[in-house]
Amino acid sequence: MDKNYLFEVVKTELSEIFKCNALEFTRDTCAADIELWDSLNNVKMLLQLEKKFKIRFSGIDASSLENVGELVDLIAVKLIPNP
């Protein structure tokens, strides 16, 4: 799946969760940049994205993410079918 498309979908989902304008999100956006991005909303975000893309994040995945760009890259990897 195209990462630009994934980024746009993720931006839309994040704007709903964090009640922000999707234009506020860039690949470099991190939790410190968004007022409502706390630990509870982080869990909500991951669960919503798992449901949206039909993927699963491990605890290591979730704790290693530093910004939206890394989140999009991780989703892209998880969407690649395993042989």
C-alpha cells in the first residue's frame, strides 16, 4: 500500500482521536506536539488503527514509535503479506 495514502488515512484517524485538524499532522509530529495525545489516547489510537487496517501492534511496536512517520512506516510493514 502506498505510504502517502497511508499517511492521509492515519492523519484522518488521528484528527478524530485527538480532536485536531488533520493539517496539523506531519511525519515528524509526536505526542509532545498534540495537547490531547496522552497515554490513554495513545492506546485508543493504536486500537483504532489496528481495527482500521486489520493489523496488530506488539508492545514493543507501540513503545518504540517516536512520531507519526514511524507509525505510518510500521503500518506499511504490517500490511505486507507474510509468505
